[in-house]
Amino acid sequence: MSWECPHQSGDDQTCDRLGRACEPVSKGCVLYGHVQRIGTDQEEKTMNTTKTQTETPKQETDIRPDQTVGELVIRHPRLRARLEQLGVDYCCGGKRPLAEAVKVAGLELKTVLADLEQGLRADQAGAGATDWAAVPLTVLADHILDTHHVFTKAQLARIDALLGKVQSAHHAKHGDMLDTLRKLFDPLRAELEAHLQKEEQILFPAIKGIDAFAAGSGARPVVHCGSVAHPIRQMEHEHDGAGEILARMRELTGGYRLPADACQTFQALYEALEALEADLHEHIHLENNILFPASVAQEAAMNPDAVGTEGATCPHRNG
């Protein structure tokens, strides 16, 4: 190439600046950065590679109105807290499509989608929460037992004592509300304690037995009532009942808003009730949306020729 470059000399067109053969537009050349060379496959490849490296791809949040709230929370566990704040039910109502759950909460879908997408983007740099959908079912079951069952039992006893003290100290001004709260709490406590006992003695041993068999580390289990689907269906029904009572308690207390004359014990009572509610939401989500359907699927794989259990009735169930 001859283009009368002042830094080019000799018959071999050596570049005085670089001390090698002239390569116009290469790094170090006086034209570098000022002129674009085109016309070769290699240069096109270089340009495309540079473009790929500098462009920032659009990040997809994959939040869809038609996916269930349970699916959304399984995929993005960090959204649980925001859904709680918005009042969107992801535990007992986890099988509802997001659009329907948002409507039930009295919110605008477009606004909620934007809020959730913003939350996901804000959390991208943070540490990820445990993906409970990816762990063995026995590990998940033990987590529920050791964390949520233990907390619920202790919290129910604590709330019972706090509520008694607040009733004694504030009955003159808040007696009607506190008496109604007691009428809601006592059946909730009795139902939850019986519920936990059934899970610990019947359902969870069955789930763990099926999981062990599926992993090749246990014998084929004998499941109560013939299929794990039966006690699961009953537990889900009881979850719905507990969720309804929790909603009524929240409504009764104005969202756990303390009265002006509330003492420290009154505050501790409301904080304990809110903590119970939040933990039960997480507890029920893990069971309804992850543990239970996964166990039913494991059992189906264990008995591929078995007749479906949908609609069947357990002979030992009353009421």
C-alpha cells in the first residue's frame, strides 16, 4: 500500500512509529481512532464482537400476569416481603394467577407489575435467598419442622399470655375489640396446634418416606389412606381456614394499629400477632406451593400405573 504516510519509509513500507510493516488504522497508527477501515471479514468480525461486548442486553424479569402467585414467589423468593406489603396473598392464594390475586387485593395490575419489576432489579446485586424448590423434599420438610413449627408453637403460647394481660389492663376502653380478638385467637390456636400434630405424625413422615424411596435410600412407604394426596388436601383446607382467621384479626385491629393509650404489652401483643401472620404466610407458601405438589409428583412417579386420586375420599376422614 502506498499512501504517502510521513512515517512510512523503505521499499518494504516500514512504519517508523511502530518499527514494523505498515498496517493502516491499526493501534499506534496516526489514523487509529479517526478512520474506520471496512471491507474484510476479519474487521467485520472485530466490529461485531466489540458491539456485543459494549451493548447491555435488556434484562427480562419474567413477571407475567398469567403465572400463579406461588410460581412467582418460588422463582423470586425475595418478592415475598413486597407482596406482603401490597396485601397480595401468595400462600393460601398461591394458586391464583397474579392478575387475579392483584384484583382481589384491590390494586391496579400495571402498578403492581412495575413495583415488582423494580424490586427485582434492586435485588439483583444482593445475595440470593435459599431456593427451596431446588433442595430435596426431606431437607425442606425438616426446615419447616425445625423453623416454622417450632416458632408457631412458641408464638401461640406467647400471644395467649400477652392477650390475657392486655385484656386485664385495657378492658375498660377496648373490651369489645379484645374480647372479639380472643374469640378469634383461641380457635386459631387450637386448630393450628392440631394441624401441626397431624403434619408431624402423619403427613411429613409419609412425604419423607416417599422422598427416601425416590432417592433409593429407603423402602417403599405405606402411606396413610393410600395416597399422600389425601392428607395434603386436608392440610390445604385447614390452611385456608387459618388464613381466613388471620385476615379477620388484621381487619379487627385496623392492621394492628395501636390505640393512643396502648402500653408496652399492648405493643408486644400486636407485634407478636404480626410476626405469627408473616411466618404462617411463609410456612403455608412452602407447603402449598412447593412441598405438597412435589410430593404428589414423586408418589405418582413411584406408582406410574396407579389410578388417579383426584376426587377420592379418605375412609378415615370425618367432617
